[in-house]
Amino acid sequence: MLVVENLDLCYGDAQALAGVSLEVRQGAVVAIVGANGAGKTSLIRAIAGILKPKRGRILFRGQNIAGLESHRVCNLGIGQVAEGRQVFPTLTVHENLLMGAMIPRAKKRRAENLDRMLALFPRLRERTGQAAGTLSGGEQQMLAIARCLMGEPELVMFDEPSLGLSPAMAQAVLDTIVDLNRQGLSCLLVEQNVAASLELASDAYVLENGAITLSGTGAALLADDRVRQAYLGM
Amino acid sequence: MSFSLYVEVLIQGVLTGLVYGLMALGLSVIFGVVRVVNFAHGEFAVLAMYAAFILFGLFHLDPIVASLPIAAAFFVVGYMLQRTVVQPFVTRPQHEQFILLVGLSIVIVNALLLTFGPESKHTDLSYSFDSYSLGAVLVDKARVYGAAAALVVTTALFAFFRYTLTGAAIRAAADNLTGAAVVGLDVKRLYAISFGVGLACVGAAGSIMMALTDMTPMLGPSLTLLAFTIVIVGGLGSMAGALFGGMLIGVAEALASVIASPSIKSMVSFSLLVLVLALRPQGLFGKAEA
Ligand SMILES: Nc1ncnc2c1ncn2[C@@H]1O[C@H](COP(=O)(O)OP(=O)(O)OP(=O)(O)O)[C@@H](O)[C@H]1O
Ligand SMILES: [Mg+2]
């Protein structure tokens, strides 16, 4: 479904990604594991069209989307639950959700999807008229997920969705991702809770200093000594 | 001086201030969303005054009525301008944006000078010298009509930002640009619409001003400065602030010109500006930067 080939990305002179290749198959959960500053967010933003890669191809359903503008990438069905949630703080919860459905692919069924999201996330239903900036971290993360789903994505890239949440809230977010995947959503997952993300993932990649150094099934990486030492503290 | 004169000046100040406020609102919207300061704002106001003057000459169209078609035309101009000239400068350093827009203002002024000459122009409306009297208090008809038109345009704008999806999307882009890219908003289009809306405001305001004052091509810089003062006093990026700031400056200038002399007008508004910057740098309605 998504194939990344030899992707290079630079911030000015600093290279953030060097020759990154990976694949997300339809219906899979693919985990990316890496230390702070490894380039995980840069990779997601490059795929989303927010950052322009210097070299390489990004194929989505066979079409090269490298260099396409972000709103066009979104409209092809690649959604994002971004690092830091990126809700619109002064807009209401309701308006935030509607913003997820501004892309043409999602316009027709906006009202229907809105009802679906409010049923899926009852905490948001109670707060539809409230400014998003006044929500708790967990509620904002729910909002970010719901807003993304308003765009009817086929693939969602989650960037540290449980960061800064209480353990119970973090678990709820991971459970939501599992549920969405069962309903057919393909997922690319960057998660600080490495053990949990490798357990969910069918495939996983280790990103170090902007390059993929290890890849395999989630279970294989979970058992790998290097991963256990570097990321699981064992 | 009699009490009724003060009331009169106060009312005139508020009415004029509403028109100023509409002009400043345009500057505020452009800066609040696109994060570019329109240094040619006053020149666009003058351009709108000439458009109103020409429409009056050709069709005897009242400048206050003409404010609507002129606003529409200015929207298109602003949209195109952002798409073609300004957008490439959005991510450039501020001094480059400054040069672009100051350059544009110089082009506008000189084009007007070449075409129309330096003479001052005005429109003779049937009600130019009429006024409403409330007891001893007299209020110019033209100012009442002008303020009413400014209020209509401002209300329409508030409604656009508050109740339409495009309006919400523009607020979203101003709120969190990364978030806007994440959900797939077409930010360049929203910027073009915002620049268009900003110019529509100044277009409507300029046209209305043609019914209230005389005009020369050289009026631009002082109007730009006026809009700046209002926006900074009211609070950058705050729509209510621009409107309130407009009325405040309108009243302050009107009072100053009767109490002291008309030539002291700008000194009073700049003093107000300095006062606000010293005591409340974010402006009266602005939020403090985190
Ligand atoms: N806007 C930027 N300008 C310059 N360098 C940047 C920028 N954003 C990130 N970088 C650099 O690029 C590298 C990769 O950063 P990135 O945010 O992609 O890492 P990450 O794996 O997501 O890290 P984290 O776990 O902290 O979120 C880092 O060295 C970072 O300092
Ligand atoms: Mg990151």
C-alpha cells in the first residue's frame, strides 16, 4: 500500500533521513522504533508532504507522491495523528472535527462521520462546544484521532500518540488503534512504549540517526538482543 | 465650549472610527492569518477612493453604495496578489516582505499620480452638508450612512469567520499551521482568501471615506500609519480589537481637533499608541504571547 524507497531528507545542511526504505502492507500495523532525534517525525512529515524529500520515492497504491502538497496527500487517504496532537486550540471541538473533513474525499459524508466519531469518543460529545485548548491531554489526543478519522483515511500515521498521557489513557489510545486496525485501517506507528508497539506490529523498523538499521516482524524485533538492550532496557 | 459640542464630537468620532476600524480590520486579518504586514494598506485605501471617485463621476454612484462592488473587486485583487506575488514571500525574512509591500505601495502612489495628478478630489453628494439633529446635537448624515455601511461589512465578516467552514479553516490555519497541514487544509488557498478579505475591508473602507473626506494620491502613508496605530492599540490579530481601536482613535482625534487644533490629531493617536505599548504591549484586546 505504501512503499518508501531510498528517502533522503535535509534541514538545510543537516541530513535527517538517509536512504530510508520501508513498506506498509494493506491492513498492517508497522512500527518504527528509534531514539529521540532519530528522524521518526521527519519521516512521517515527509510522507505526509509537509516536508519535501531531497531524494527517493514514496509510492502510495503505486503512485509516486514524493513532493506532492500535503493537502493532496491527505486527499489520497493518508491521515496523520501528529506529534504534539496539533489540535486547533481556539476552535471548538466540533470545529476541530469538521476541519478533519475539509478534504474533498471526506466532504460528502461529513455529518455521518461526525456522528460516528462522537459515538466512538463519548468524552468529546460532552465537550463539542468547548475550545480544544481547554481539553486535557488525553482528550486532545482523542480529538486528534477523531479529527484524523473524519478524513476517511486508509492509512494513518501515529506519531507518539500516548506521549504525556496517564497510563490508563495511554492504554485507551493503544486499544483504539488496535480496534481501528481490526476494522481494516492500515497503521504506521511511532510509539514511545516500544514493547507495546512491537507487540501490536506485524512489521517493524529500527531507525537510528536517520537510517534504518534493523527490520523484521514485530515479534522478531521484540526478541532481538540489540533492540532489547537499546530500547527495552533489558 | 458647550456640552452638546462634546457629545457631537464624540458621536462623530465613533462614526468615523467605525470606518477606520473596518480599514484596520483588513490589516489585522492579513497579519493574523498570513503573518505578512501589508505596508501598502493605506495605498489600497486610496486606490479604493479613486475607484469610488470614478464610479461617482461615471454613474453618479454613491461611494457608500459603491463600497460593496469595490470590496468585491478588491477581494479578487487580493486573492490574485497573494497567489502570485506575496505567497513566495511568506516564508522569507520579514525585511524582504517589507521591501515587497513598500515597493508595491510606491508603485500604486505613482501610478495614481501619473494618471490623476496631485490635485485633491472630492465627491459632491446631495446629502454632503445635511445632518440629523438630536436636540442641540448635530450629526452629519454622510457619517451616519458611512458608519452604518462599515458596520454591515464588519458584521458580514464576523459572520463569515464565525459560521462558515472556510472561515473556521482560516481561523484554524492562524491557530496552528502545522495542524492545518496535518488535516490537509489547502493553506495557500486560505491565505489567498484571507488576503482577499483583507483587501475587501480596505476597499470598502476607502470607498466609504470618499463620501466623508477629500482625497489625494499622497494620503496613503498616513492611512497606513493610521491602520497600524489602530491595530496595535486594539491588539494584533484581534478583530474586535481593530474595531474598538478604530473607534477609540476616531474619538481621540476628533476631540483633539476641537479642543486643540486639527493639526494635533496624529500626535494624539501616536501618544495613545505609545501609552498602550508601554502599559499593555499586546494591545487592548490582544492575548499576551506565551
Ligand atoms: N525544523 C527542523 N530544523 C532543523 N532540524 C530539525 C528540525 N526538525 C528536526 N530536526 C532535526 O532532525 C533530526 C530528526 O528529528 P525528528 O524530530 O524527526 O526526530 P524524532 O525521531 O521524531 O525525535 P523525537 O523522538 O524526539 O520525536 C534531529 O536531529 C532534529 O534535531
Ligand atoms: Mg518525533
